[in-house]
Amino acid sequence: MSDNFYMEPEASGVGHRWLVGVQPNNLMQMTYSVGWSFKKNSTAPGRRYAMGSNGSLIPEDYPEAGSMWEHLARNGVRFRNYGEGFEFPGVEEEADEHPTGAREVVNIPMPKVLYDNTCRGFPIFNMHIPDQYRAHWFMKDVEELFLSGRQPFPQFVNIAICNDHGTDPAPDKGYPYLASWMADNDLAMGRIVEFLTHTPWWKNMAIFVTQDDAGGEPDHVDAQRSVLLVISPWARRGYVSHRHTTIVSMHRTLYQVFGLPPLNMFDALANDFSDCFTSQPDFRPYQCLPVDPRIFDPEKAKDPKDPDYGKARKLASFPLDDPDEMEKVLRRAEGETRAR
């Protein structure tokens, strides 16, 4: 982990642009806080402005070289995206909006390369959906598409799990405290990491964990200091990096791993994460630790009305419920591969 990692953005409106390698232009930087409150039924005169919401860019946003998605595609890097880039202005994020977590009220075109490489059923930002559901969905998708041998595993995977954003406590749903939302997020991340470390691709894998902005989280060192975790067999376990890095350092490191040139001046000049790695790998898998149900109760968070949640549990149930679940998933995948 790092104790000297920072966010360029102040809030999500510009944070999701930096997250995909795009410096917010003047239009976005000056107006995102206004467009944030987009009202589809406004009676105000004139042309209504709508910024690209939390997770998507509008055409006026894109620089000439495009975003991370175009950079990867131009250089032949296969990727799959879960949860980023299709949360458009005025999106409705209420309860019972499964499976995707949203109802869109305006139509803004997604870039084709992102559209083609996105799991569009994966739940985007919606605090009514537990991150446990997102973890289920991701593991189900990986098992059905990649562990089965139907498709090669992507070289890059982007996963957005959102509940560390936090909101009001909801004790009846398993969230008695503000910190309960972070516990949900931590558990989901732990499950995803444990799952990935039991796949054949773990020996060549590096996972970078961060957020889109540090807004609302005052820090005694700097208001924009934030979280960075590096998880890999090639990561220096137990190491704390003191190197000054930012969100574009993640892009520089990602492009260096793939042997790509920089996308723009920002990642070209950024420090990378090279001090976090070692030449002596440790291939041991991770084990997800249980959550204290007094802080977050996954059983209460489940939505019995959602048939896909039940289906997801059958395909990728809680590792905590069954310590042999990962082996069962891999055995099923091996059987399907032999059958083919």
C-alpha cells in the first residue's frame, strides 16, 4: 500500500475522467458541479446542460487521443469493463432497479470500443445494491465466459464496486452504521481477490485498487490523499510505498506493463508504481476474511425478490459459506473445457 498517493480530482464529476485517463477540459471543470443536479423536468428557459454524470463522458469531453479505452484498443490490448462509463446524466438510482442498478433518462452515445467491451448487465453505482451482488455478478461472468474456455481471459479488467461511497445507515438491510457500507465494499473486494487468486491467470496478474476521488474524506496530511493497494504475486507484501504517486501513476504503470507508449502528457510525466514490485514472486492465493455481522450483515443485505441474485449465488456462492467453493468453480470449468 502507499501512504503518499493522491487524487487529481476533487469530486466524482471530474474524478471519473481522470480515472479513465482523461484530463477534464474547461467545459467540464467549470460546470460539472452545476450539471450534477440535472433535472429532466426543469422549466428553466434555454438549452439545458447535462454533464456526463458519475461514470460516463459526453462527446464534448473527449480529447483528440481519446481515453484509456481507445488507447488499449488501438494497441491490441483485450479488455472487459464492469461498471464504468455508462451512467448518464439524470440517471435514476432507486430501489428495485435490478440488475443494472439504473434507469437512464437521456441518450448519450458510448464510444464503440467501450460499448463492445463492457458487461452492460453489471450493476453500476446504486447504493440500494450490495457490493456482494457485484462480486457475485463478476465471478459468474468470469466463470461463464473465461473459466469455461469460451473466450480468452482479457488482458485488462476494470471493476467498479461502489458502496464505499457510503450513505445513511439502514439497519434493516444489514447496514447499521456509515462504516457498514465500507465493510460491504471491503468484503466484496476480498471475495473478488480470493476468487482471482484461484484462477490460472493469477501468476501473471497485478491488481490496482483505488477510487475516483477523495472528496468528503478529510485527511490530516492532504485533502486529496487517497487509497492505493497493489495486489500481485509480484508485489512486495507488507510494503508501504512512500513514493509520490497519483491516479495517473496507475495509468503509467498499466501502460508500462503492456509495453504501450503514454496516452498523454500527464501519465508520461508521472511516477510509476515500480517500487511496489519484486522479482521474487509469491504465488500463494489470498483468503478472504469474514466480516463482523454487527457491522455489516450480508444475509440481511440480500434481496430475495431479485431472481438473478439467487441465480448468482448458485453459480458463485459466498466463499465464506463454503471453503471449497473456489475449487468447485475451477473443477466445473475444467470439466467444461474437456467437454469442448
